[in-house]
Amino acid sequence: MIRLVILRILESYFRHRFLYLIPIVIMAGVGALAFLTADSSYISLGVIYVRKESLLTSLTNLQDGGFGWVTPAKATVTEFEELLKTDAFRRSVIMQTDLEPQMSGGAIAVGETIGEVRDAVWVQTLGDNLVMVGAAHGEPVIAQQLVAATMESFIQWKINADREESVSAEAFFNSVITVYDSDLETARDDLRLYLEAHPEPLRGDRPEIELMEIERLQAEINIAEKQLTNALERQENSSLAVAQAESAVRQSYLIIDSPKLPTQPASSRTDALMNAIIFVVVGVVLSIVGVLGGALLDRSHRFAIDVRHTLDLPVLALVPDVTERKKGRGKK
């Protein structure tokens, strides 16, 4: 039985030996191509600690963290990922790296550089309050610059967003204060004119209807004064928020691990060579599977032992192989 199996495997291989070499050749070619095109990639990492509420925010009560049921790190990563999808944010990152000269090479170079940054940078959470920013690049200096620029651009974006909101609020309250101040002056003038038109009598008390009108006018003055006071307080808070926006954001997003210059590539030529060897091994395995499959699927009787084993009949004679003799005669 073992002899039959060996004979069938050998016959299956030699019958189509060049066909079974194709997987090995293809996988070896793919492995060689992967080895030759493999680039050494350097990885740099940085870590940001995200506070739900900074000390300055809690003291001034200017803004709310807004994280809700989502962890601060997860909310920050979501903002990072959304910003990294925009060309404006990626351009701000490129401006702080050695990739900036490539932005003056035309539309194609600009698109390739922006795509390079998109593929190189990633963000992930390390816990409830830690966010890791990473970048991979063929140049170690650029990998470090990409991480540092991404973190700084994000913090600056938060500062600009908070500052813009505070500036808009300050402008709104300035316009409201003008209206409230005009309403207060109008209410005071109405009361003054009414008192001039209805002076206090020399004898006796004022009529009840005059007292009611004076109380109404005084109530209008009180309401206008209250509205103006509230608007002034809110305008003061908005002005304070503009001045303290950067400090509040930098307290909320604290860089605890600055990106370091990588000294060794994350993927070496040795790793690429191992991958190429794996491709060759896979090709050999595919060839072996093909040989074994061909031997199992072949139901023809090619040897005398096939007849005795499968048909249980005696072999009386074998047809001689005259191929070599015919070739010899043809040469003569």
C-alpha cells in the first residue's frame, strides 16, 4: 500500500512537474518584490493627558467639558479623527514639518503630501484620560515632527475654537448692552418727564393713580437696570474667557510624553527577508497540495500494483515503453 502511494505521488509530480513549479515561482517572485520594495519605517509616539475639567475652568465656570457618558480620551480621539479627515488640519500639520517644501510643487505634489500625512498619522486611546498620537515615516525626523505638529495643531484648534466662541459672545453682549442702556435711559426719562408733569402737591398726598403710574415707571427702570447688569456680567465673563482660553485649553490637554526621535526602524530588512521566505514556503506548500490532490483524484491504472490492488486481478503482461527507442530511431 505504501509503495502504491509513493508511486502515485511520484507519477503525479513527474507527469506535470513544470505545472507544479508555477506556484513556487509566483510566490517567490511576490516575495522578492516585497523584499525589494520594503522601506524601513520609523515610528514616533506622543501621549496627551485629557482632563474632564481644568482648574481654571472650575474657578471661572466659563465652559463645560461636554464629555457626557463618553470618556475624555474617547471624545478627544473622535475629535482628532474628524480633524485628520480635513485638508485644512493636515495642512497646518505639514506647515510645522520638513514636508512643507513639497507643498509648493504643484497640485499633484500637494495631494500626495496631504495623503502621505493622512496615512502616516494615527490616534488611539490608552485609557479613560490618555490619548496616544503616533506617526510612521521613512525619515525618523519627519515621524517625530508629525506627532509633535499633530498634537500642537489640535491644541491650537481647541484654543481657536474656544476663543472664537468667546469673541462672538462678547460681541453679542456688547450689542445687547447698547440696547439695554438705551432702554434704561428711556425709562428714566419717562419717569423724570412724568414727575415734571405731575409735581408733588403742596398739601396732602399724591392721588392714587399717580402713585400707581410712578410705581410702574420705577418698575420699568428696575427691570432695565437688572437686564443691563446681567448683560455687563456676561460680557465681563466673555472678555475673561477670551483672555484665558489658551490657559484653560492647555490645562485640559496636557502633553505628558513628548514624541522622541526614533533611532531604530519598526520594520527592518530582516523582517522583509523573513516575509519573502514565508512567501516561498507558501508556494512550496501549494505545490505539494497540488501533487497530492492530483494523486488522489487520478483513478487511472498506471502500474501493475494498481491492477492487483484495486481490481484484485493478476497481471499477465506489461506494455513496454518504446518512447526512448522511437526517439533514438528518429535521430538516426
